[in-house]
Amino acid sequence: MNGFLVAAPHSGSGKTVVTLGLLRALRDAGHALAPAKAGPDYIDPAFHAAASGEACINLDPWAMRPDLLRALAPDHGADRLLVTEAMMGLFDGAADGTGSAADLAALLGLSIVFVVDASRMAQSIAALVSGYRSHRKDVDFAGVILNRVGSARHEAMLRAALDPLGVPVLGVVPGDTALALPERHLGLVQAGEHAALEAFIAHAGTVMARGCDLEALAAMGLPRASGKASVPRLPPLGQRMAIARDIAFAFCYPHLLEGWRGQGAELSFFSPLADEAPASDADAVFLPGGYPELHPETIAGATRFKTGMKAARDRNAAIYGECGGYMVLGEGLTGADGVRHAMLGLLPVETSFATRTRHLGYRRLDPMAGAPWPMPLTAHEFHYATVTREGDAEALFAVRDAQGADLGHYGRRVGTVSGSWCHVIDYCLDAARAYYSVPEGAAIVAAPGTQAIIQRLGDLIGTNRRIGIVTPTYGEYDWCLATPDRVVGTVRAIPAYEDGYDGVVFGNPNNPDGARHAGETDRTAVAALLAHSGTVIVDEAFADVAPETSYVPDTGNDGLIVLRSFGKFFGLAGIRLGFAIGPPGDMARLRRLLGPWAVPGPALFVGGRALRDIAWIAETRTRLMRDRQRLTGLLERHGFAIAGHTDLFVLAVHDRAPGIAAALARARIWVRSFDKDAAWLRFGLPGDDAAFARLEKALAQAV
């Protein structure tokens, strides 16, 4: 699969028209195409589809997980030419400075085809192109297309200026007033509303075929591929989803639809503007955004649509609307002419297009109770309509912008009906990674708490090493780390540094005697020890005196591993789950060393919400059920009656329970007995095959 990305110095350079013309010219030349649009744009993809005859997808480098991007691009472009149009300028991203078209190109290995509006420049083009080409070394700057060139003499001047740079000129597009598209408040007028669209695209294709090196473009770049099978997607709202689709409800991301179908959801479509109702058997209804503010009277008079939506509400179908869909779920929409039109009345919301305010930007959404998805989400907001009233109902999301600024609560929920202004794109990268600003692969989850990690740190550090343990009270570190070939020294304060240390552990201070680390002295020591020691491990050591961000650099630090409890990190008591932050290589090794552990249901939810490791959650749930059945069978074979179970434990009854418990303890297998009923024992789920084998052997001897 080959591909390239059409970019420009800034918006208005003509990259959309150039992209459309290239798509048509390449199609007419016999190339199989896979069009894509960088960023959250809904409108351009419909033009791409019209020009190429193929569906267009969005590739959003800010809102989509890197793994999802690596899966979407090769899957969409398999055996085809991936032609991607950038958004804004090449290096322009979100407010936090990330998510630019250059970031996307670097991630996927796409070559940059740089469109320059040359209409008002000559020799200065060399400085502009030179600066953009050299700004980032990880971006392949393949060449330029000179757009809006005034004459043959103008072209010659531009080529002469670029010649010393050695930058290929891949195309020359003359100034042409016929190469312009009409716009409105949210961007271009939609493709479906452009009466002469085919003639426009055909003309653009002829111009690009005449002026651009199509074969050179078609031969560009081999994007880095990945498999899509292991990349989790945003879950569907239901198994039988009815989705509104017409020019008033046109803003729906293809990757979401594909992901929902891939998870087994059946999708049907209906047109509110044609007064169609959602399918009567739908267990979920999605009203995407679009331009309902341009059609309020038609929507207000769509009686079958309104009746069908209220019937879906009455049967408790999940109903979700975003942006324009949110407006329609409300009670009334005031059009540009100031006239109010009655909407569905399913949410206590009034909106107006007569009073306009621009709302634009990426958003991070933390779901509140009853939200359609339980995990943090990435989204985009772009509208001019305003809320004039949001009545008494539950809010849907706590919202932050790309820089983390709190924007308050968005949306409303009444029963199974909910909506907000935000267009959901993907679920977030893990909260722990975002908190520590560490790279992908630098955070892992472990259960049943940080003990699981501590017990494997010795294997991670290696043998024949000298380890210093700094802890206010003696704990589990010495026996976890001490072996005949590993020297461990335990102290109660930071020792004077000795060059012989291969690693240092700052122990968890949360012990019964109330002792604490010294705070600033210890945090300063972390940096000094990292300069000399191979590994520094911090087990919540300064959680009571300073946040870890005070000693975990934004870029990460080789050799530094931070252990944290989910319960303390998120303020959730009783959650036996931990996570580790560290160099991705060490985290990959630690993940392999940890092996399977039993995890309670609440911890699964918290871990999934924080680390967004959906595959891990699914695997763990499946293994828990399997291990519980396996333990139940094992106990029944040894004469136990099963009294019940929870996520992690099986309650079993045996008339010789006290003696069995004592025998198991001698084999270093502990079960809980009950004073009030001596026949009851509580067994924890063994963590792996070896633990099951130990338990079975011990039971055979004890019973």
C-alpha cells in the first residue's frame, strides 16, 4: 500500500480542491484509491467520496489512539493508494500543540505533498518551503505543488527559486476562478447540497491531470502497517442501532460505524427529514450532528419521526444525540429567523441559532452516571448555536479542553435519553499516562495491588545485584528481593550514596507506625540516585508529601519505576489494583513477569477506566469465570459443597474444615475460616496453573 498526505502552510491554500482533483485524476488513471481526511472534519470526507468513488475515513492524530490510527490506515488502504488531506497548516494541532498533520505523517510514515498558494509570491517561496521542510526531521517532505500560479513566467521564477533546495515540484496548478467551493458557517456547503459538484470535480481532475506528476504521486511512501484485530473500539450503544442519516444528520464518523459492526451490532438508518421513524425493534437510537438548525420547520412537522422516537424512549432504548442531535432531542430550536420550533421534547433543553456564539475545539470527556459509555472519551466541539436553557436533569459529561482546562458539565440525561454538544471520536488514552505525561507502553496494570509488582521486582532487577531499600519501617521488600545471589540492605533513612548499589527501592511509608519519608530530601535523592544506579523504584514513597510529577520528568526517565495504588490514586478505598509507570522496555518485561492474577469486578472497572486496557479487561473477565469454575470443580472433587462465590472467592463447606485449613497452612496455602461456622472455608482463586497444581496436591494430602 502506497500513500501520501496533502498538506499546506495554512488553511485557504487550496489543498482541498487540489486533493479532490488528484483523487479524480488518479481514479481516471486507473489507480485504486483510499481517501482519508486528517482531523475531525465531517464535510470534506463526503467530497473525497464523490471525487474518488470510495468511502473516506477520518484519521485524527489528537483524538484517536495511535494503535487505532495504525490499524485504520492500512486496513482502509489495503492494496490501494491512501490519499490523505491534512487539516489547517502542516504543523498546526490542538491547543496543547499535539495532533498536527505532521504528527500523523510521522506516525504512519506518509510522505508530505506540500501545496503552496503561490499567487502572491515569487522567490520568497524558497524560504517558506525550506523552513517547513527542515522544521521536523521525522517528516518525509516529498515535494511541492505550486497552486494558483499566474503565468508561465511566474512558474519559471518559482521553479528557479526552489531549484537550489532540491525539492521536487510535483505539480503546477494555474489560477482558476472555477476552482472554488461555496462555504457556510461550519465550513464548506455539504457535498450533497452542491448542485454542480460532479462538473466541478471533473474540471478539477482535468486540471490536476494536466499539471501534476500522477505517477510520481502514486509511487510514494509505504505507510507503516499494523493489524486491526487486536485494537479495541468504542462499544456500540446497543446491538440493534438505528442511526439518523440525511443532510440534517450527516456528521457520523465511519470508523465508529465500522467498529460497531465489527462488534456485532446491526445498524439501520432512517431520515428524520423524510419523516422516517427509527426501526421499531431498535434497542439504541443515535442522532448524529449536522445542520438541523437549517431545517427546524421540517423536523418540527415530522410526526412519524417524533412518534417513533418517543416509542423508542418508552421501551427504554438507549437514545443518544450529539451537537445537532442534542438540539433535536431538546424541547425547542429557534431558527436564524427568530422563530421557535418544537423538537422532540425528550430532554429539557432549548437551543437557538438566532443567537450565535462560536464553540470550537477538542474535548476530553469524563462520563457521569448513566452516560452512554463508562470510560473517558475524546471528542470535538464545533457549533454556533447556543443553549438558552438547560433544565433540571442529570449532566452527562465533565469536560476539559485539550490543555486540560475545566469547561464544566456538558449535556443532559433523562432516563435512557442523553446528549451533549460534543462529537465523540474515541476513548482516551489511560488517565495514569496522562497524569505522568509518559509515552505509550510506559504504564501497566497489576493485581491484586502493587504487591504483585514488588514480588517480581527482583526478577526485573536481576541477580548478582546490590539493592538498597529505603523504608521508614521494615516491610516486604527485603524478603521479596533477597536471594542468595542478591544482597539487600534495609535502612530507615537515605544512606550516604555508595557506588556499589545497583538499585534503590523507596518503600511505601503507609505503615501502621505512621512513619513517613522525609519528603524533599528523598525527592532530591531520586535524581541523584538515578545518575548512579541502574534502577530506582518508588512505591508510593512520597504520596503523602508531594505528587509524583515533582520527580517524574515529563519525558520519562530510564531506570525510574513508580508504583501506585488505584485506590489511593483515585480515592477509591478497597480496590486491590495497582499500576506501574516506567520505561516501556521495563514495563514490557514486567508485564511478562507478572503473569495472570485474580482481579475483583470493581478493580476491573477502575483499571479499565484508568488505563483503558479493554483487551486486558476482556481477557481477565474470561479467565476469572474459567478459574472460578475450575476451582469449584476441584473443591467438589475433594468432597466440598459449594455455598457460593464472588469474583475472587469460592465459599465451600466441609465437615473437616478446621483440619483441612491447618493442613493447607502448613503447605503455605491460606484459606479463611469462620468462627461462627467452623465448617465453612473461603478459597481465593489461584493465580495460574502452578498455583492450581499446588492447591490440588495439598488438598489431596489434607482431605
